[in-house]
Amino acid sequence: MVLIVHRVYPCTLKLILLIALCTLSDCYDPLDSNGNITITFDIYQRTDNGYLARVTLQNYYQYRHVDKPGWSLGWTWANKEVIWSMSGGLATDRGNCSSYSGSDMPHSCKKDPIIVGLSSDVSQNRSEQCCQGGTLSAWAIDPLNSFSSFELEVRNLGDNPLGQAPNNLTLMAPGPGYTCSPLLDTDPTVSSDFGGLRQVPVLRTWKSTCAYSSFLANTSPMCCVSLSSFYNPTVTNCRNCSCGCREADISTVSCIRPSDPLSGPDEDDTVECSNHMCPIRVHWHFKNNYMDQWRVKLTISNYNFKRNYSNWNVLVQHPGFTQKARTYSFNSSKLQTVGLQDGVHLFWGIDFYNKELLHSDKDRVGSVTTEILMEKDPNSFTLSNGWVFPRRIYFNGENCEMPLPDTFPMLPNGSSTLRSTYCAFNLLFILLFPALEKKSHKRHKNLRETVMAALGDQSAAHAKEDETVVAEPKPEDRPISNIVIVIAMQTEALPVVNRFQLTEDPHSPFPQGVPWVRYHGTYKNLNINLIWPGKDPALGVDSVGTISSALVTYAAIQALQPDLIINAGTAGGFKAKGASVGDIFVASDCAFHDRRIPIPVFDLYGVGLRKALETPNLIKELNLKVAKLSTGDSLDMTQQDESSIIANDAGVKDMEGAAVAYVADLLKVPAIFIKAVTDIVDGDKPTAEEFLQNLAAVTAALDLAVEQVINFINGKYTSEL
């Protein structure tokens, strides 16, 4: 028996060591080598009975955030300390304070208090940099909201005037998974005073770093990856039992699985029953292969029946991301990594559009999707051996289960992309060469006839008159078939893009280097082009205002030759003219209110009054309001602007309409203007605040209005509008 014990002991020791090493490696993420949540305990003032301290939680994880219900921070006092008061946070248990009497009682007498952050709607006991409901944004996505703090007064210190560091620091964010180091003395935190002229250190600083381990947090994975491609009809689904195995009864619709680390404690997830049983599935579809670029469609699906994911993010590791990549319906950022040859891209939702990944119901799966256009590196790009598929994908910081490489969609047997490309080109050339030759011959013939006519040879001119020429009918002589929709903001444009299932043109008709984006598609009898001015290359915000709108309108008319221009967007409304938030207006006239040129005739040029296409039948059929539109390059309204707007007799104001009207009138293309009211300019609320508050709901109303307008236009002449 003794011999057996001696043999088992070394094996047990090795096993313990192996588990420890696995846990340490699990805490280290090569895609985010410096990620952690740092807890800083700053004592900044002594009191007669103790000290005042500020505790700060700083999230340095690039793509792992703390979502609702938020973090909870706990520790064990070294002696008999009590929390006398607190702001910005709340101890969840007051504990036994029976040794104190009177009306002034401690906030918490617990030996091991648990602190949670206050929500933003709390008006009392607030502190600076507090009150986000315990949420911490990911560092790479929103650094300004990646930290939170609370302040407390500590008493009953004993003999040490600055106390001892608390022990056994614990962090739930909101579930388990974080392991925190002891709070250790470090250099005091320094702040600036007198406009940065003086450095002021606190009295004492303790710090701890908390590292996340998926091994500790999860009983099973929470997401999986599926793959597909345009060249193979087979879809590689998530592996069976990726996140657990479904019940034996395959007719069961909903299944119970253990909660994921972002759910509250003891909360099981109700998910749609599937072979993979994952709450989240990320699908990567290789959609198109161009000469210098390739396109991917990325879809994230939520199989939870009860839970939405706010502020979600997806991280993708792929060698293709070492080149430039353009994302259309998500925000994105390229992350810097250490020791990796592959590129890493982070994706997250757009405010007021798809920032929240909705839950599933019996009729549909909640999902968000985008397309990604990547440039090719000719030295590495290949369709062979599954190169086009990602190496690793994370959802909300959790590593998703990948399919096995031998199940990736592969090229058909015996195919060669290079040979097929050349064969296709040769076949296309053979088919088109006669037509090209004929067209070239005709072009030379027309040129020769023009020159001869100029030299006085009338026979060629008479011969040309004898040819039968069928002229293209003018737009007013045929039903509207080609529409350009100009929309200034991505938040306004994307719902329309999705509603009409438009796709982005990878071969833009616009000059190289401009950020302008064209989405196009067909709907009923209409060819629809939606033009968005894109993001400013330097600042990354929507290119709003009159300059961008005028430029894209001119370029779109020149390139696409539309029958009709529709300028759709949000606007401010005037309650004095009967406007309310959510109202949809059709503009009868457009004018500027901030081009003030107090010189006769030039003043009229500055106002730039243009009439929109008259649409009495459209207005009557859809029961739309009518108002004059006033345009300026500022969101707010100065006193001079207000005077000009009143002079323009405007009921709504925007930042692009009159510029679009000017170009459309210049090039003789009819234009209509659909405006949805987000804010009341002559109301009580600040314009910017009311605009952001109502943008999501009003954008949905605008999207519906555009659909109704398009349906009414279909099959009609401009004179019938």
C-alpha cells in the first residue's frame, strides 16, 4: 500500500502542475496580450476617524466588456474597518452595525462587503466618473466609457492612520471568470491642478490586476462558427454538440442550457434547439472573388429566446486582414497584436441601427449582418486549402468553436482557379469580339462622316439621314425606371438598403479616393441607386452638409442618368408650422438660410430658392405633410439663421436639401424631398440631445415612408406624381 502511495504522489503532483499551467495559459490571450481589468484604490484625504478613498475599475481588454447587470467588487477588510459613507457605488449588504447608535450610521459594517455600481438614472450619492450601471466598455471600442469609479469614507482603522490594504479581492463582471492579484502598494496616482501647472499625488495607492479565464467562467462554449462559399454549395455547419448536446426528442423547439458568463448567476438560457446548442452562431460566407479584392458576408445569429446582447462585438483573426478592409454595416477597427502574422479585425454595432443583437422567437432568428470588402495580397491570397476562412473568431471575448479544417468548403475536385479564369476570359472574348469589332467600325464610320461633312462632303451627311435612328424617349415620356436616392447619414441609409435588399457596388462609378458609396438593386419595375457620401476619411464621421451632398448628387447624375432624385433624411421641425417629432414632410421649396450676401441680387443668389417637383397625388395618397425646407451647414440655429428661416417661411430645416435641389435644377433632373422630424427647433429641448434621443425611432419611420413613396412611384410617369 505504501508503494502505491509513493507511485501516485508524483503523478498527482504532475497533474496539479499541468492543470495550473493550463489555467495560466487560458488567462493569456495572444490576441490581447495586455488585456486586464485594473483595480486602483487611491487614498486621497485623511479624516479624524479614517480616510477618504476613490476606487477605480479600468477595463484594458480591447474587446471584452462588462455588460448588464454590471460588475460587483468584493474584498475582506484586514482589520475592523467599516464603510461610513459611499458615493457612486452601493454596498449590497449593510451587515451588523448594532455596535453603533444614533441617526448617523455606517453605510456597511460587513467584514467582506460587495460593491456594485450605481445606474445612470440615480440622482443622489453620485461621484465623478460613476454611474454607468456597472458596465465597462471594451478599450478598443469606447475608451471613454471603459472605466468607472466610486468613493468611500473608511473608519475604524485601529493604529494605522492609512489602514491596511483589503484582502481577497474578487470581481464578478457580471459572472465568474476573473482572478485578481492582491492589492499591492504602488506609486501614488498623480492628478493635475491649476490647469496642469502642478502635479498632485494622492496619499497612498494600492493596485490589483484581474485576468479573465474562459476556463473558469464557462461550463461549455457559448458560440460556434459555420462556413460557406460561392464556389461550393455545401455549408459547413457548426460542429455537433459544440456548446452541448440537444435533447433526444428532435421535435423539441426550445432547450435549456447552462448560463453563459454574461448572464446573471443561476440564470439558465432558453435557446433554440439545434445540433450545436450554442446561443450564438457566427457565419462566414465567402461571397465574391474580384481581380484585386474579395468580399465576405459576416452574420451573427442569436439563438436565445429571452436574451438580447447589447454592445456586442466580434473579433476575427485572418491573414487577409493584413490588407485594407472595408466594412459596410458594422463599425470596425484593426487591432495591433504581438507575435501574430495574421491580421485581427474587431467589429461592433452601429448606434441606433444594430448595436443590439435581438433574441430569437418562434418565427425568426435574431441576427445582424455586414459585408466586408478586402484587398488582395497577390503573394498570399489563394482559394486552396481553406485559406479564405478565418483562423479564430471571438464573440464578446469568448472563443467560438471552429469547424475542423478538413470540413471547410473546398474547391471542386480537379479545378484550377487560374485556368478557369483564363478559359472564361477566352470564351467571353470569342463571343464579344464580333460585336466589339462592329461597334469599333461604326465609331470610325461616324467619325469619318463628321469630318467629311465639315469639309463640305454632303453625301455622307445625306447618307446618315437615311439611316433609321430610334431616339431614347425622354424621361417625361415614359414611366420612371431609374431612381437615385441621396441620404446623408449611414444610420438613415442602412435601413433603406436592407429594406430593398440593395448591394454595394464594388466597382464604384465615382472618382478614386472619394468615400462615396453606391448601393443598387432592382425593386419591381425600378432600378434603385442609393448614394451615401460615406465617412470623412480623416475623422471617420458621416460626411454631412451641403458640400458633400452637392458633390455626390452631381456625380450620381453624371454617372447614373436618373429619371428622378429622392433626397431622404431627418430634419428639424418647427412647432409653429405644425411639426411634431416623427412627422414625415414633403418639401415644396428648398432654400438656404446661412448664405448671407447683403448685396442686391446676390442676396437672392445666396438664398438659392428652388422648387421641388410637384407631387400632389403622392401627398394625397400617402397623407404626407407639406412644408418649405431651409438648409444650412450647422445643426444648431443662430439668431441670424432663425431670421432667415422665418423669411424662407420654412417648416423644416436640414443640412443638405437645398444643395441637392441646386444640382438637380442645374442638370434638369426632377427631385423630391422626404424629411422625417427628429427634433423641434423652436422647442424647449437642446437640439443635439433631442436629435440623438429620437434618431432611431424617426429613422424607422423614414424607412417606412421611403418604401411607401417608392411603391407609389413604381410604374408612374413624373406627371402622375
